[in-house]
Amino acid sequence: MERIVRVNTRTGAIEASPVPAEMERLGGRQLIAHTMRAEVSPICDPLGRSNRLIFAPGWLGGTSVATSGRLSIGGKSPLTGGIKEANVGGEAGQKLARIGVRALIIEDAPKTSEPRTLFLSQNEMKWVDSSPLTGCGVWETLARLRERFGSHCGLLVIGPAGEMRMAAAGVATTDPNGIQVRYAARGGLGAVMGAKGIKAIVVDDRGGEIVRGADPDGLTDTSRRFAEALLADPKLEGRRKYGTSGIVATANELGLLPTRAFSAGSFEAIDEISGAKLAETIAARGGDGRSGTPCMSGCVIRCSNVFPDANGVRKVASLQYENIALLGSNCGVETLDGIAELNALCNDLGLDGIEMGCVLGVAMEAGLASFGDVEAAADLLRQIGEGTPLGRILGQGAVFTGRALGIARVPAVNGQGIPGYDPRALKGNGVTYVTSPMGADHTAGNAFGTRGTINPLSPEGQPENSRALQIRSVLLDSSGLCLFARGPLVAEPNLLADLVGGRFGGDLSFADLARGAAETLEVERAFNRAAGRSDETCDVPEYMRTESLPPHGTVYDVDREEMLKVWKMEPSTTKF
Amino acid sequence: MERIVRVNTRTGAIEASPVPAEMERLGGRQLIAHTMRAEVSPICDPLGRSNRLIFAPGWLGGTSVATSGRLSIGGKSPLTGGIKEANVGGEAGQKLARIGVRALIIEDAPKTSEPRTLFLSQNEMKWVDSSPLTGCGVWETLARLRERFGSHCGLLVIGPAGEMRMAAAGVATTDPNGIQVRYAARGGLGAVMGAKGIKAIVVDDRGGEIVRGADPDGLTDTSRRFAEALLADPKLEGRRKYGTSGIVATANELGLLPTRAFSAGSFEAIDEISGAKLAETIAARGGDGRSGTPCMSGCVIRCSNVFPDANGVRKVASLQYENIALLGSNCGVETLDGIAELNALCNDLGLDGIEMGCVLGVAMEAGLASFGDVEAAADLLRQIGEGTPLGRILGQGAVFTGRALGIARVPAVNGQGIPGYDPRALKGNGVTYVTSPMGADHTAGNAFGTRGTINPLSPEGQPENSRALQIRSVLLDSSGLCLFARGPLVAEPNLLADLVGGRFGGDLSFADLARGAAETLEVERAFNRAAGRSDETCDVPEYMRTESLPPHGTVYDVDREEMLKVWKMEPSTTKF
């Protein structure tokens, strides 16, 4: 039976209850939005007793629909001060759904700071002692939990950064083989998990079941149609070969690749860090190296990779676009090995690589390391893990670091570091960074994919574009589907409606879903307004409106009033 | 002729222009509110190019009215993120007014970070090189400027904290004899001055004139009446003898004295840090020690003191209530010598003693020093001056420190550290901290003085009380009059109207002034709302609503909705 599991970290109580009527058709990001609005005071301290940390599989979580196992993690963000949903692949989401957990809601905060581990299975929910894991890196934590509980378990863990409640901390999980480290990275939800005193959550799904839905036959049929369309997606081959790193060179050509603390949009060492170079290096080195690996069971896209060092030993998995951009060109790092070194450190300490790339850029501008100096940058990251005073500054994110170091050029919107798309050269993303309830986020409405239809350098048409992309993002993040599964849905929007209808019953149209997504955005915005955060009091960083970005020489010039039109537009009822 | 002086720190231009019609009757805090609203984008970076730093004498600045020389300094605060006015005695305000400067408005930001000094006199306005002062402490800076420009000049300076753009940095000035260090302490305006690249402002008022006003005879008459009433104020003797420290023992008795990181409201070593002990120590030690000294020429109240060390050598001037509370009992410091040591360090580094007392309490709770350990606390303060990573955390204020150190018990409202009145035992102040546009501020509407008429432990009647006190605070901060000059105005509110009428002309009533003050508050609130700060999204710190405060065992229990009623009340048109 499906259930809502509530964990009180103060009393230790773990209680399951049937899914209430108002949650019956909710999932993922949408469930988080409604639950936060209903249960959490928006003005609460994100690291205090009143905030909640919510884990919610999507609408299609637990089903056999391809790529449907992504997990939404949410709460009030210590980074943005608003609501946050961060989305992650790996196995844990699917397993939670298969033991019937529609949502796991972590409440209150413990009196002591010694972190514990939560164990959930079909028939048992309990705390287990994990004191030896205190202070452990993510990689070792995952390995030891797999050893202790079995490799069939799904895992959600934090690293030292989350334990220290640092606002750049994420929540990590892994793939079926324990090779990938995947992150619900953004918004500092690892710090919220740390403040709840939880080091790890172990999900044992033995005895669990595939979710068959209200209309099992219908769901199976649509699911098959969806899988076939996915396999026929012309982008499949590129994604399997290069993963997200396939866009590194394109971003550079478009002049939007963050380079040396967002001072340029293209990087002279581009050929050394491109997707082609990545695939070539992996193939040449062999050993643990792999391209085209999945992050969750049965994924047909398989965009992940294992990047090996020169000896063929796994260094980081996966090496992806955002981290190549932020930890690479943005830090002036000219080799994939250098990027992999920094990325592996972030992964092990439990840090969001995007935020840390922004942080390191600010630190480099302040003179704490030279651009391109991997060892100096790695030392800075290590200081975060050690909790030195400097580490405690850097671990709190780019805005915090800028303030502490007296640097005004901070690439952040709404408190969160800007991902790998400089808004001066991809103006639709500027609109999303400012207006999205999620702050500057690479998955909240990314205009990179629409660069062919909307001129990325012009302010024209960007609000309309961002509006549509934000709706799409809510739908993906609520369904549990991967962003890379969007191709078939763009081609046939009602396919998503059929999948959701098969899951929950009823004859749904895409229009119903789009209206629901628009409502979710409004719920999130209402939470943020009540928390004191509003797109009406927000803009891109000041310097991006005056300092022009090479090579195009553009500044960010979408008018603030124009951006706010996003919320005055009806959602499209036909276009995904 | 009266003028508005605008300084562009980017181009170096210094320009004077006649006071425009819309500013003709504006002064002090009120002038700052209207100018910020008219000229500054509320969402600007407080340390960026768009913020302004405004120095404005009050309505009565430059006149011969007693205590009328207080100076308002304002801008967008890096600490609260909203508008801020900080008010200071000393000589600079009066001298600015006497060379006809109604407001000095510092604009833009320089490209280089080397701070400069601004020199203003009746006939000359220029930049002077002051590179040898870079990094200098406040005390040495004041001394060297007095030596270079003459002791007749008024001075406004920042210390290393302001140069490093730390959000706990204030702006310092001195008395006619260069003995007192007085601060426009709150809100981090020293960091704004640092960001404007200004180390010091020298005001040479030779050739300047007393401001006689539109009705010189009327003003002289009323001024005399006001001075007589001040001299007859029954509180005069106590203020001259003890200064603000006279309330230390009372605050302790009332159980509202911040003690050991706001964990108690009374302090067992109270007899060692009381006003009586202070006066007794000063008298016994002799030497430089003085009680009853003025901070500005001709003040009849003379609430300041010079606290000497055991050898009679000036240690700090003045030692005042807020710093005794925050750097003393709140840090568990049991001796006046210990408090004086910490206070002298704050003064020299250019830091707000209130904010630093809150910071040290948080740092002590985090285990960085033991409560009562003066030397460890002094070392922490020295690190701020040295700009070590830990110092760069602490210098940013209590909220920043709490985040970096993972401490949830942070005594701050709206980003600013709580002054010497725990709102759990003086509930009117909680209303002011939350609703005042100034954040938690000891002068924005302090209910300590009304404890006899409103039960400080009850939530009843606090919004009404705070409302009236906030109006009073705007009137004092806009007039240039000292808070301690309020006695005669409370007794006869129209006295203030007569003073202002004498200054600007017209037949004013107190009702006119009260309505104007209410309008000023609305202008400030509008700025804050547009900056994303609102009392509707603010509360006292979470722990103060659940953790009871000894000895009374009370929590803060004024309902949030109740607090917001402050803004639904008409201002009293008869009561000051």
C-alpha cells in the first residue's frame, strides 16, 4: 500500500500513514511544493526545527516507464531562502516508490548533533547507528553502507559539508553498481539533511513491487510507445557517446561558456575539455573508463560515464557539462584531469559542483588561487572538508564567499550560483534565473535547447520562452522522468498525459498537466513571497548589466518589467 | 548658502548645488529616506555602484539649539539589506551644517580600492591623498587627521573593518577634544563608506556660520526655553553621573540584560559592571578618567565618560550601556576592564560594538572562546582587523557568523544583531525589532523607557507602544536632537514644532511633525519592500519563541499578526 512516511528527528518517531486524498495525485516537485506550502512556515530558519526535508518520487516513480525513477528532494533552501526542489537520478527514488513511499517527510531537528542513519524497507522503518560514518566522505560512506546493507539497497547520503550545514552541500546517491555518484546538488539540501541529523537513508526494496498504476494495461502500452520513441530519438547516439559534455564545444561557440570568473564566454583551451576530448580520453585510457553507462536500472539513454585517471583507475563518475564549465573553464582549468580532480573532491565532500565552481571563481578573483591552478583550488576545497575558517566561508556558496572576501562580482541570482550558461549570451536563462522560484538553476527552465528558435543574444521573446521551459521543467521534475527523455514528449505532449493517466486513472490531456504545472509554480512563488523572496526584488548580478561579455560584447539587457511578464502569460496547453 | 554636495567616487567630481525645493524642509533620517527612495534602486548591491551614502544633519543642525548637532548617516545596509540610518553625536554634523551642507551624497564606486580622504570647507571641496592612513586604526586615523588638518575640523572616518567592507563596520567621529570615539555604528554603513573608497571626511567649518533659521528670534526664544527645560529635567543628574550605563542594573533587575549568548536576562556579576561601579571606578582611578563629559560642544546633558585603566590612562571613551550589555554580560565578561578592552578594540577597528557582542556570543556558543575569557575574545576581534578568514566571518555580523559556524541560536532580526534588550523580557522591543525599517536597533523605538506604563513581559499593548516610539525615533533622528533631549519634548510636544517652525518658517504643530514622521516610516518601508525586505516575512529568532528566558521564564509571544498592526494605527497627533 502506498504511504506517506513521516520521521520526527526530535522524538525519533517514524510513522507511516495512507496517502491522504489531497496528495493522491501528487508527485515529485509538485508534491514538495504543495506540502511545503501546507506544512512549513515560509519564514522558518532553513536549518531550524520548522523546516522539512521531503523526498518524493515522481508521478511515474516505481513504474516500469523508462527513466521514471528520478527522485525529488525539497525543503526551504539555506542558499536561496526560498523553496527548493533538487532532482536526482540513481536508484533510491525508484526503490522508495517500490516500497510504497509516495513521500518521506523529515520533520523537526534533533537536540544532539551526532548524525544517524535511517533504514526503510517494505516492512521495517528504523534508525540504525552510523556513528563510524560521522565525518566520512561520500564515496566511503556509500561503499560502507553497500557493504553493510547489501548492494541491492538504494542510498541517500551527505558528506562532511552537509554535516557542517554548509549551504553548498548536496544529497548524494548512486547507481545500481555503486560506481556513479549522483547529486541532488542545488540549493543546499545537504545542509538541511545535516541539520536534521541524518547522515544516510538506506532503502531496501526487497519485497517491494513495481507500481502498476490505476490502468496497468494502458500504462504498459503507453510505456512501450514511450520507450520506442526514446530509442528512436535522433539525439540518443550523441547522448550515449558524450553525455552532457556534448554541449561543451557548442556552449563555447555560442560564447556563453563561463570562463575565468564569468569574465568571458569562450575558452582558449576548449579542445582540451570538450565532449570529444572526454570520449577520446576515456576510450584511450581504458581500465575503469566507460562512456554510455546508465545512472538507473534499465535506462536506455545511458548518458553517464566513468572518467579514469592516466592509469585507468576511476577518478570521477560522471564528468558532466555543468562541472566541466564551472570547475573547468570558469576556473581557467585547462585539462580534464584537473577538472576531474576538483569534481571528485566536490563529490566526496558532498558539495554542489556548480556552486563550488562559482565559489572558486570568486576566490580566484580575490587572489586566493590563480586561474588554472588546480592544486591551489583543490587545497581550497579540502579546507571545506576540514572545516577551517576559510573552508567554512567557501562551503556556504558564492554569495557568502563574495561578501567575506569583499568581491562584488558574484555570479549568483537569488542567492544561488549561476550554472554553465552566462545570461549575457543566453538571455532566456537570465529570465529563468531571476523568475524561477528555484533561483539560478540549470534545470528550472534552460533555454540552451531552444537556441535555434530564439536568438540567445537578443532580449526579444525570452520571457515567453522561459515561461514555456519553466512549465516543462515542472512537468519533468514532477513526473520522475529524466530531462533527456523529453524528446518524445515534445513530439507528442499527450504521451505524458497518457502515462500519468495510466498511473493515476482518468482521461487526462496535456492541457490538464500544463495547468497543473502552472499552479505548482504559483504555489512555489507564494511560498517564496511569504518567505520574503520575490522575482520583483531580484535581478541578474549588477555587473552583468554593465560589464560586457566577450566574444559577443553583450550585456544582460532584458528589462526587469519584461521578465516579470513570465507570470502574466497563460501556459501553452498544447506545446511541451 | 545651503547646498547639497554630491561626490562621484568614480569620476572624482565634487559638486554643490542649491537645496532643491523638494528637499527644502528635509533633514536627517527623513532626508535620507526620501533621497534613497528617489535616487537608489532598492535591489542594488549595498556595496556596489548604485548605492549611495548620505550624510545629513538634522532639521536643527547648525543652529544654537542644544544637542542639535547629531548627524544622520544612511544608505542601503549590507547587514539588513534594507534602508539604514545611523545617528551619531560628536562635532562633524554641526560643522557640516555650519558650512551650509544640508546633505552630502556619495555616489558610485571607484575602480581602485585605495581609499581617499574628502576635505570640505566653506570655500573648498577636494580630495586629499591619505594613503598612509590605509589600514590604520580609528584612533590613530583621528589623531593624524587632527594633527594634519587642525583640531577645529570635524572628522568622519572608518577603520580597517570598513576598508574590508565588513557588514559590522561603522563610521566613527569624535568630540571637540578628540577624546571620544563616537559611532554611527549600526547597519554596516562603514562598509558602504569603504566600498565608496573613502577612508575619512574632514569638515573644516572656519568661515561657516550658525544657522539662524527662517525666524531667528522665534528660534532663539524657543531654543532658550528648550535649554531651560533640559536643565530642569529630573533625569539630568543621573545621566551626567552615569551616562547610559545608569540602566545596566535596572536592565538586570528587569531580567532583560543579554547574558551569555542571550541565554539569560540577568547576570550574577552585575555589581561589577553596573553604572555605579563605572562611576566609582572612574572617580577612584583619576588620571584621564572623567564622568559627565559632552560629545558635542555646548551639550548640557554630558552623558559621556572616559574610562581609564588601572594607571589612569584613557582606555575607552565612552563606555556605554549597549556595549556593557553586549560585550559584557552577553559574553560573560565580569569586569569593566574586560569590557573596556573589547570595546576599545571594536572602536579602533571600526566595528559596531553591539553587533560584535552578538557575534562573540555566537562564537562562544560555537566553542571558539569560553564565556568570560576576555583575552580569547580580544584575539577574535584582532583577527577581524587582520582580515584572517575567521576574522572575515566575524566581521560580517552575527547572522553570517552563525551560518558559517553552524549555530542556529543567532540573536538577530532582519539581519542585524539584537541590542541590549532581550525581547522575551521587553516585548515592546521585539515589536520594534521586527517592524522597524531599521531592523533590530536600539534607537528605532526602544520600549525600555516606557516599562513603567506597559508591562514589559506581557504581549498586550506592545504594538501601540512601539508605534508611538517609532514615530518619536524618526522625529529625534530627523531633527538632529539627542535621544536624551526628549524629556522637554515629551512634556510639551509643540516645543519641537516651534523649533522646526523657527528653523524653516511656518506655523507648525506637533501633529504636522507626527504625520510627517509616519510618512517617513512609510517611505522607508516602501524602500524595504522593493528591496525584498518586509516585516511580513520577519520574526524574532525562532529560539526566542520556544526557549524561555530566565529569570522570568518567558518566551516571546507577541503574535506576528498583532505586530503588523503597528502599521494600521494612526500616529498620535498630541503625544511625543
